[in-house]
Amino acid sequence: MIFLLKQRMTSAAFLFCYLQNGEKCLITQRIRKNESRLMGLGTNSIRTRLFLIYLEIGFFWRGWQCTMFNPKDEVDLLCSARHDFLNDLQLIKGYLFLKKPDKAEEIIGRVTQKLNQQSRLSHLHLPNCSVYLMQYGWSSSHAFRLTYEVLGHEDNLAQYDDDLTEMFQQLFAFLEESSSPVGNNSVRIVLDTEEKLRILLIFEGKLQEKEKASQQLSKVPVNQSFQWVEHYMINTDSDGSVRWTMCLSIK
């Protein structure tokens, strides 16, 4: 079990491909320094899993410090991430106080999955798009909750970084305007790199005017690098909730 935990720590150390050569030695030293603390916590406890998540987040931000962001953007990003992580910690603390460790484990699993997807997103070499999606997902002021995942190979998509960012900005603005303010709305993005890059956006929730939104979607200006493959909407509940699947691909 200790070996598996150390493997997890090593993989966490290389969450981001933007690390410079000198960073690797520093991270290796940090892993060795924390091995004794890890053994003291036990191999299968909530404290151990929280400690590993703490390490992952530390390495996560250590990697971002090697990118091109200016200090203000970096501070804004850190504030958003800190707020999101503190919310999760409050939930974990609350469930432990109520003696519901299974619920706390669920939150820990969710945080771990979220970090894994952030890692996979970063390996696509899309710094601007990655930051935009992460910040959007961390904010609670939007008309829908945002999640994302990467399927397939971790290819180098750097040439599409700005185009993808622009496309998401346009589609999100459209969905913000079309979403009903009383719905429990969510958008899941899937970046499928199995063959040619395909982007799926899956909206679940309520729209103000379903027919009008469906008709106007094709008029939303998307970047010239992409094209619509299909989009379709199905009703999921009698209260007017829908699942709206939108698919684009690289031309």
C-alpha cells in the first residue's frame, strides 16, 4: 500500500507538463521529505487521502508558476481555486463532524477526479483554454455549473488554444442567455481526442425558450477552425428539463 501511495505522490508531482527541468529535483526532494509523514498517517485513512490531495494541489500550482501568466492573473486563479477547495474541505469537515465518513469519502473522490481531469486537460498544451475552463468552473455566478473531461490520447493541441478559447466563450455566452434562472443547470464538456478532435457540450437543465434556443444555436458564430457535427435536444422531465447535446469537430 505504501508503494501505491508513493506512486500516487509521484504522479501528482508531474501533473503539469509545463514544469521546467530544475523543478523535478525540487519535487523529488519534497516527495522524499513527506514519506515519513505519510507512514505516520496510515495507508488507508481519510487523513492520508486529504494529505495526498494537498500535495497534488501544491504541485498543481507549482506547475502553473512556470507558465506565462502575469501576477494579477495568477492571483485571480489562485483565489478561485482556493475558494473552490475550501468549499470542499468544509463539506468534508461537516460530514466527519456528523460521523458520516462515507459521505466524506464521496467528496474526496470527487476532488480527486476533478484534479485528475485538470491534469489531463493541461497535458493537451492548451494553457489559455485550460485557465478559462477552470476559472469558469470555479465560479458560482454563472447560469450553469461547468465540468469537463478528456477522452482519448493526450495530444499536443497548442495550435488550437486560442480558437478553442474563443469558441467556448461564444457558446457559453449563448447558453448563459438561453438558460432559465430557475433551473438546476449544468454543462459537461468532453474533449475527445481518439481520432480527430471532437468537442461535446452537454447541457442539462431548463431553457427559457427551447425551440428558439435550438433554432438560434446554428447562428452562433464559432471559430473558423471548427464545424458543427450535430445537435439534438430531448426532454428529460415533465417540468421542462432537457438534455441538449452539441457536437463540433475540427475542420
